Amino acid sequence: MKVLKHALTALVTVVALGACTTLSEQDRAALNAASQNAEQAKSMAQQALDTARAAQASSNSAAQSADHAAADAKAANEKADRMFQRSLRKTSSTQ
């Protein structure tokens, strides 16, 4: 009797676990939809990452161009200042 009771308990447990692990069609469809949504989200995140990297590269390039332009402007300003100072020296020496 005890053996039969243990066997019946084990059988009920196995059947209950089997019922819990068996998915309905709706559950499978929901899992498939969730999986597809996750793949789409992953793809969109990768696209966003690629776009952000391209924007960062463009920003770095623009910063380098701005640095070069600032250096060129500074050199031109210094040259103009030297020319102005030279013209002042010439006019003061001729007076």
C-alpha cells in the first residue's frame, strides 16, 4: 500500500510537471512574438550604435578642422599684427 501511494504521488508529480511545461499555442505564439521583438530591438540598437559611431567620427573630424582653422586664423592675425607694427615703425622713423 505504501509503495502504491509513493508511486501514485510520483506519478501525479510527473504529470503535474508535464502539464506545467507543456505550452499552449497562445503561449508559444507569445514567446515567438517576444523573440521576434527582441531581435528587432537588437537590430535597431545596432543601427543606433552604428549611427552614433558615425556621428562621433564626424564630430571628431569637425573638431580637427576647427582646430586647424583656429591655428590658421591665429597665424594670420599675428602676421597682420607684425605688418601693422612694421608700418608704425616706418612712419615714426620718417617723421
